[in-house]
Amino acid sequence: MTVSRVLSGGKNVRDEMKAKVDVSIRALGYRRNENARSIRPGHTTGLIGVAVTNIANPYYAGVVLGIEDVVNQHNKRILVGNTNEDVAREGQLIEDFIGRQVEGLILVPSSPELDGSSPLVHAPFPLVLASRALPGLDADTVLIDDINGSLQGTSMLIDEGHRRIAFLGNLLSVSTGRRRYEGFVQAHLDRGLVVDESLVRRGQQDIQSAQRAMADLLDQPNPPTAVFSANNRNTIGAFRALEASGLFPDHKFRIVGFDNFELAELIPYQLTVIDHDPRELGRQAATLLLGRITGSRANEPSESIELSTTLLA
């Protein structure tokens, strides 16, 4: 009991006894078993689950840092998992989080819509969706203004005189891919133009697949003069394909890409980035989740937040 009191803050323990316990703890290398502690009545694990789709993308590193900014203030810790855009893997990861008794989950969903067999249906903790919506699930959601951002970026290209504009993006089943393509199409319609579907490539999940898609576009008899890229992995892939093609030695090809990334300013082509703050997205998601966990928002209806974007030329 004395050791337990010392580990809990040392209340009602004499200073000389506390010092003896501290010496013994250091000598033994003792660490409190938090799993065992969490099953005691009134105790919780203090863990928050975070599931992202591509942990190799620095964008999601920013999201995770933002989540940590908030949860650390509440003396909680995060467990991070990667789904790799795999619905089955996402389901297993959520089951693992349930088994570890996390207090809440922040999820970048891989699924295009809620499956009735998903563990999310009966998840025993609060949930916040980040970056992507999940139709069929009533949950707090933090999104980026995908439609308006892509509309503004594509409109810029059209106003500069480009008519053969390629599109590199995610599958339409992914909400960000659908929303960003919607803005791309709307920009054309607003100016009386029709999207050339032969210039549209979807489903690129990494730099290598984006590079292959862009190389295929550049191999056309009448290649595009500009590209709208729906995320930073596609933008880097497009740049690599352009460099390998040698078609634009004067670097006059035009690129507009969603999501900023390190060293973007060093790309020798004219690049405009549709920028937003992934760390702020993480902070907003964590704030919503902690409101559910602490009870301050326990009975409120689900909330949707949409963060604005900025064009960086």
C-alpha cells in the first residue's frame, strides 16, 4: 500500500519513507503495469487510437503531431496504426484498438462507406473521422475544403490558357478523391469546358504509381500542358515523370497540387500548392474527441468542421 501511494503521488507518506521507496524503484527498474491498472474500477487506459491510410506520407505525420498536441495536455497517449488503404486491415486495426481498450479513435477511413459488419458499428468508444467522411456513419468529422480548393486551383490553370489539363488523384470511392475531382470538373463547367477523360488518372496511392500514370499521360500524341494533382504523392510522381520524359527542357509545364510538402519550392516547374495545415486538422479532431471522452460534448449532435485552403504560388 505504501508503494502504491508513492507511485500515485506520495500523499500521506512520510518524506523519508518516500525516499526509500524511490531508491528501491530505481534499483529494481520497476515500472507500473498500466494494463493491470486500467482494469481497476474508475481507471482508464489513457490511450487514444489513431488510424491513418499512409504513414509514409509526411502529411499524416503532421496530422498525428496535431493530435499529440492536444491529447498530451490531457495526460493521454496515442497508439498509431497504418491501414494502407486496405479495408480489411482497417477492420483488424480497429479490433486491436478495442482489445487494447482505447478511450477513443481518430480515423482516416479507407472504406468508401460504412459496412454493416465493420467493428465501427458497435465500437465502445467515441470516434472522430479525419480528412475523409464515411457515408452512413454518424460521427464528428474534420475535413478540408476539398471542392473549393481544387476549383480555385483548376480555375487558375484555365485562366492561364491551359485547355489540356491532366488530373492525378485517388479513387472516386475515397471521399477526398471524389470531392477534389468534383472541384476539378466544376472549374471546367464554369468556363464552358468539358473535362477530357483521356487525361484523367485515378487510384495512385504512392509516388511510384503516380509517376507511371503521369508518364502514360505524357506519352500521348497530344500530351497535357498542365496537371492538377490531388495530393502531394501524386505531385512528386508527376514531377519525376516530367524530368524523365525530357519533353519540357524549358520547365514550362504547369503543376497545381493539393497538399504542401517539404522542398516543394525547389521543384523547377511552375508549381502552385493548395495548402492547408494538417497539424491543425489533427488538433481539431483531437479536440472534438476529447470533448466526447471528458463528457463536455457527450450528448451533443455530431459536428462537421471544414478547414479552409490557401493557394501558394
